[in-house]
Amino acid sequence: MKESGLGIRVETGAVSSAEFFEESCRILSLRCPYDEFCDIWNSIFFEEPLIPETMLAGLKRNYGMALLSNTNEIHF
């Protein structure tokens, strides 16, 4: 899948989520419904944040904060 550049293309918006799903299924010989694929794709996330919000609040008092993310439409 890496050779296809599909991960980069979905994270930069070059392909839609539907196109990403279809191409991923083709490359991986995967047969599942779109919503199940999305659940699998999102399984990298934890329910709770890795860093406690109280720690972030403390840092914010002393430092400027910014958020950078490589999430895509399915993750969002």
C-alpha cells in the first residue's frame, strides 16, 4: 500500500474518503462495509488523551500552544 502513495494522497486531500476506501479494499483484497472500514481505520486512537488535559492547561499558562495534525476526513 505504501508504494501506491495512497496514505499521503488521503492525508493531503488528493483522494476522497470513498476513493480511499475503494482503493484500500482493492489493494488489500479487503471486503467489508464502509462503516466497518472506518472503525478499523480509526482504531489507532485511544478514548482518553495520552496527555492529561490538566497538564496541557498548565503548559498553556507558560507557553504558546498550537496543534498540528495529519488526520484525514475519516479520522475527523
